[in-house]
Amino acid sequence: MEIKLTRIGKIAILAALSDESEEETIKADVLAGNNNIRLAVTFISGTRGKINETFTRNILNAAIQNNVIRKTPGQMHAVLHAALEALQGVTPQTTSVSSSVKVKVAICTDGVWLAVAAYGDSAVSPFTNHERCGFGIMHL
Amino acid sequence: MEIKLTRIGKIAILAALSDESEEETIKADVLAGNNNIRLAVTFISGTRGKINETFTRNILNAAIQNNVIRKTPGQMHAVLHAALEALQGVTPQTTSVSSSVKVKVAICTDGVWLAVAAYGDSAVSPFTNHERCGFGIMHL
Amino acid sequence: MEIKLTRIGKIAILAALSDESEEETIKADVLAGNNNIRLAVTFISGTRGKINETFTRNILNAAIQNNVIRKTPGQMHAVLHAALEALQGVTPQTTSVSSSVKVKVAICTDGVWLAVAAYGDSAVSPFTNHERCGFGIMHL
Amino acid sequence: MEIKLTRIGKIAILAALSDESEEETIKADVLAGNNNIRLAVTFISGTRGKINETFTRNILNAAIQNNVIRKTPGQMHAVLHAALEALQGVTPQTTSVSSSVKVKVAICTDGVWLAVAAYGDSAVSPFTNHERCGFGIMHL
Amino acid sequence: MEIKLTRIGKIAILAALSDESEEETIKADVLAGNNNIRLAVTFISGTRGKINETFTRNILNAAIQNNVIRKTPGQMHAVLHAALEALQGVTPQTTSVSSSVKVKVAICTDGVWLAVAAYGDSAVSPFTNHERCGFGIMHL
Amino acid sequence: MEIKLTRIGKIAILAALSDESEEETIKADVLAGNNNIRLAVTFISGTRGKINETFTRNILNAAIQNNVIRKTPGQMHAVLHAALEALQGVTPQTTSVSSSVKVKVAICTDGVWLAVAAYGDSAVSPFTNHERCGFGIMHL
């Protein structure tokens, strides 16, 4: 099915949901839009305990390296807060630190707001593995 | 851009993101899939304080009326828990009860797991309105 | 089955679990123990939204009227904190304010620590009604 | 004092509160009831940080090994969620990872709902050791 | 005792702690600093349930009317987030909606970061009234 | 600017905000007050993950070694609870365990209530470092 790319949150969620070829199409569509929207995509996986240490830093690095943000305190702080909000959606139970998490994360901004979306799988046991989705947004 | 409909969480999120015509396409695709997947869509809006009273009931009603679940305690309980998880994503700050919320909600099941996705807008002030997304999943 | 009355938390939980005649036996056993343990029992019911307003006050009143505590700021504060901890167990989801709650609450102290236990039922829908139990403890 | 064994949550709480000989009586009573109720009991102890890693897995193992549940994704997921809810009651403060926890845990089901109850002690310092109780319930 | 005014968070906390004449001195000191720091002070009181509705709006209004921020979505959003963080410190127990709250709130910015500090009293019962302090910070 | 030392919470916050010479003045003023108020100050720093292990113990030790409390279960428990409340203000996001925290902590009591205040800095990245403040209070 086809979905229109209209707002940064929607774009970030679609990019997080996308497989490899779908991601290329989204990136091309965003570039063709000529509207100052910037998008980066990264993968994060590990145990919940490990993810607590790496999630925000990985997303911050992806945002900087892909020129989604400039390296100012305010813009970096916006990424960290949106990432933490997204992490709460991915792993709402803060207590099961040994569960495994594997998500695709997209960061998208229009220069005013910045959205972080994460989609993937998480499980305490492989038998109970199921989808997860987290989303956060912050002003730049 | 086009995204493949492969798993119930992904389908629920795409349906929540969709506009009216996109929603029709998703529903047709799900039906054509012939794979026992059921999908319902509903709208919920109001102040955060009001949403706290109505969110889970509205989603439960939509799930029952659209035959997404049968009216058994277990299946109804699954919808309520997935809905509460989705609500936490939509309104992570439990304290601002006067903020306004307006979301499209999709409920999707394959008979084993059930997903609830919500996407829309929320704001304390119209000036600070931004996108929100919540997601929950539970075994049937 | 029979359970020994040994510690204030255990006594409070058993009193919260008890039916009317079991409650009388527990109270008689506690009195016969001659060990400075005091116990009060009360019922609390209503919607979750209403319970948020009344739960701590009702338990505080029951503790004072039954001489479980003296009316000092410290002892009253201990009851309030133990009651709030118990409430979180009874209704862990803070968002479903329209769910109905009906619990039996016991307050028990040995003069050093104070325990509050609550046991009963809670449901968003009568079809999904299930047991709930909450427990809190605080120094006097 | 004596308490009647009537519902799975009550049975799980009483089993978690029981000492060794009381536990045998409860198990015999449950078996004699001939009503499809299954019950397992296990012990869990360690620092809070360690418990975060082991609590849900230990309870899942106890439930499977004692035939309280079948090894299906849905039934395993139900145990994990009820266990996480019980853990929140046992250790409501997520931040004190070095506190020690020692609890007896009971898992009980009637084939429709499943309850997990935990009772024991927890302390940051041995001087401040006090009772703890946690309880969770989920549809199977 | 005397404390130096060096950073916006410290200034906001001191202003929230101040009585009327101390507040005048702080405001004069901030103005004399000639360093682009802006400060506003307001009072908020009511039941916890009412505060949940009014806290963020009152602080947003005070920030705008006193020219602490400009009326842009980003700057308004920064105030709302810092205010919500401060509110969590003032009333950490989300469940006791009938407790009364009375706080002095200060909002302070240097044009890069914005701090909100709240100090005052809160009580379920007048007998257990005690001090409260909340603090939040956000990039502008 | 000058602020009057009137209540234990206010004294604790001012001591946490103070630099070395200001701290000496506060301590002298408290002693001169001849009113049974006791005050201790300590520093705590480390990663958030490490702080979760050490925060409450460090504050408990400082309170005992400086005779702010006696070594009874109730008084020690009061310090632990006030410290945990203060920690939540210092690090509201429980998930970013790798962020660094550096705070000055003050513990103050009048023999009836005990307050813990913490003020300092916290950052996931040095670029986004900003002030933090936490506060907790408990009956002795």
C-alpha cells in the first residue's frame, strides 16, 4: 500500500517501518521534496540493559553524521529527549533488563521540530518475541 | 511511497497513519490477503483528562463491533492492555490533563497477537501542537 | 488452609484477603497475641478516578479511628505513604480512570513499622474483572 | 488462622506467604479441589540489579517445569506480564539497584487467568529490611 | 546567608525559595547583571487534580507576559516541558489528586537554556503538610 | 543575594546550591540558630548506572557520620526514602544509564522531618550538560 509523506513524524515512522528497498524510496522522495526535510536511519540491537547505555548516543551520532542536526547544545539536546521518549515506547517495562531488542530507528527534522521513531522486535524469550514501536518529538 | 503489509503491528501503524483513501487501500489489501488478519479503525479526540476515561472503552467497542475480537474475557482484556500501552505513547506526560488529543487508532490481530496503534496530534497550546504515536501489543 | 500470624505485613495481607468470619478470627488472634500489634480493616470502592481522591483519606481515617496510629504528623504521614504504595499495586495503570475498583484494606502496625494491604477486584469492563492486590510499608 | 482457597489470586498470595509446611497443605488442598487449578512455587533472591535480569525468566521456568502453563507464546507471554507486574510491587523504586531482595513466588492458574504473587523481604541496608509483596494477573 | 547568582537554574531555585523582599533583590541583581538573563515569578495553588490542569498553562502565561520567552512554538514548548519536569518534583505521587499544593514558581533563561523551579508546600492532610521542590530545564 | 534560613527543606536546598565558602556560612548560621537543626553535606558523582548503586548508601553514610540521624531502622529508612525522591529529581529519565551525574547533596533535619536536596549537573554528552535539582522529604 502507498502512504503520502507529509509530516516529519509520519516520515520517521514510515522510514522505521521500511525494509531496505522501501527505505531508498522514502529517502529519494524526501530529497525530491526540496523542502528542507532531513532524514537519517540507523539500526540498534542488544539486551535492554545494554540498550539503556547505547540508545541515545547511537541516535545522536546518526543525527550528527547524517547532517540531520548541527552540533549545537540545543539541537543535540532535542535529539536526546526525542530518543528517550522513543525508547520508552520500545521498552515500556524498565525492569526486564535481559530482554533482547532489535529496532530500526529514523530521525527526521524540518528545522523546527525533530522526530525519532523506532520499530522492531523485543523479547524476554524468543518464544514471546513481538513487534515494538516507539516515537518521540522535540522542538529544535 | 509504498510499504508492504507483512505483520499485524506494521499494518496497525500504517492504518493509524493513513488518510481516508489510504485506509481503504489498506483494508482491501488486508481482506485480499486471505490470511485471517482482522483490522478495525476508529477516531478518538478530547482533552487528556477525558481521554483517560474513554480511550480504552472506545477501542474495546471498535474491536468488538468490527469483529476483530470475540467477546470473551481474555480477548477483551488483551485489547484493554494493548490500548493502555498505546495510550502511554500518545500521552507520556500523565500530568497535563488539559492538553488536547486527536488520534486515529487501528486495532489489528492475526488470532494469536493483537496490536493497537494510535497516531495523531496533541497539544497543551495550539502553538505547540505536534505529532504523537503510541503502540501496544498483547497475546489474545 | 491455615497460615501463622507472624509479621505485620503478613497479618495485613491475610486480613485484606479474609471474608467476614475469617476477619473476626484474625482480629481475635492478634488481640490474643498480647504483643502490641494493632489492626484495622476497611472497605473502599468506586471508579479509579474517584479512588484517587478518597483512597488515602479513607485509610488515614480508619487508622486513626481504630487507634492503629496516634494523630501525629509523622504517624499520619507514614499511613499516607504506605497507602499510596498499596494503591499503586491495586491500580498500576494510572490512565484508566473509569475502571471500577472494590477492595478490602487492612492497616497493621507493631509500633515501629506500619503496613497497608489491599485486596479485591478491579475492571474496566465487568467482563474483564480480575483480582488485584496492593501492599505498602513505612516506618512509624 | 484459616483462610479459604477460592480464587487463583488468593491462592497465589497465600502460597507466597506460606512457610514450608503451610505450602504443603495449600498444594494438597489445591490438588484435592479437582478443579483444574495448577500452582507452582519458587524462591528468588539477589540484588535488585540482578533480580531485574532473572525475575521473569525464573518465574517462566517454574511455570513451565511445573506444568502450570503449556509452552505456547501466548501462555508464556501471560506469565512474563504477570511477573513484571508482581516485580513492580516487590521493588517499586526502580533506582536502588543495590538493594537486596528475597521473595517466595507463587504462580497459579485456572486455565483462563494466571496470577503471580511474590512475598518476602527487601532492604537497602539490613537495618531497614522490611516486608514486600507484589501481585500480577493476566489472561492466558 | 548569601548565595551568588551564577547560573539560570540556581537563579530560578533561589527566586522560588525567596520571600517578597528577597525576590526584589534577586530581580534587581539579575537586571544589574546586564547579561541577557530574564526571570519571571508566579504563584500557583490548588488541589493536585486542579493543578494538573493549570500548572503548565500558568507558567507559560507568566513566561510570555514577562518577556522571558518569545511566543514561538519552540520556546513555548520548552517552557511546557521544563514546567512538567518541575511538576513531577512538586507532586511525585500522581495518585493523590485531592492533596493541596501551594508553590512559588520561577522561570529563568539565558537565551540558550530555560529553567523552571517550584518551591512550596503540599499536603493530603494539613497535619502532614511539608515542603516540596521541583525543577526542570530545557533548551530554548 | 541573601536568603533567610527558616525551614529544613529550604536550608537543605541552599546548602546543596552553595559553593565552599557559602556552605561554611550556612553551617555556622544553622549552628548559631540553637534550634536542634542538624545539617550534613556530601558530594556524589559517577555515571547514572553507578549512581543507582551508590546514591542512597552515600547519603545514608553522610547522615549517620555527621549525626544528622541516629542509627535506628526508622531514621535510616527516612533517609533512604528522602534520598530516592531526590534522586528522581536529579535523573528523571531512568533509561539513560550512561549519562554522567555530579551533584552536591545536603541532608537536614529538625528531629521531626528530614529533607534531602541535591543540585549539580548531568549530561549524556558534555555538549548538552545542564543543571539538575532533586528534593525529597520524609518524617523521622
